[in-house]
Amino acid sequence: MRRTNVLCAAAGIVVSALAVVSPAQAGYYLIRWDNTHVCQVWSEGLSMKPLRWPSDYEVVSKPLPTFSAAMDVKEKMRQQGHCTW
């Protein structure tokens, strides 16, 4: 029984260490709605895709690592006139 507890504890430590070394990180990307040209930051970590009704959208950026990076790209696209808001 004691060996089983030690084995389980060691396995838990290994799994925790692997999770710290390579965390699962969701990316973000920008979508632009076709009827309003409003750009929106969307997370790949969400289980659903944006609803394509009553308007459609297109992905207008490559995946970005952080939300703040996505917001920076959104602001640059707004200043260039690609997004309205």
C-alpha cells in the first residue's frame, strides 16, 4: 500500500511538471463582420465558433498568442480603415 501511494505521488509530480513546462495556450484571432465591418477578438479556446447568422464573418488575422496582441492588431486595423470599431 505504501509503494502505491509513493507511485501515485510521483506520477502526480511528473504530470504537474509537464503541465508547467508546456501549458496549453489558446490563441486569439480577429474576425470582421461583413455587414458592419466591426472587428472582434475571438478566442480559439472557446468551444463554439461565432454564429454566422444573421451576418457572416471572415477571419482577418493570423492566430495571435495573447489578448493584448490581438487588441493591438485590432487597433492598427481600425486606424488603417479595415475595421470600423
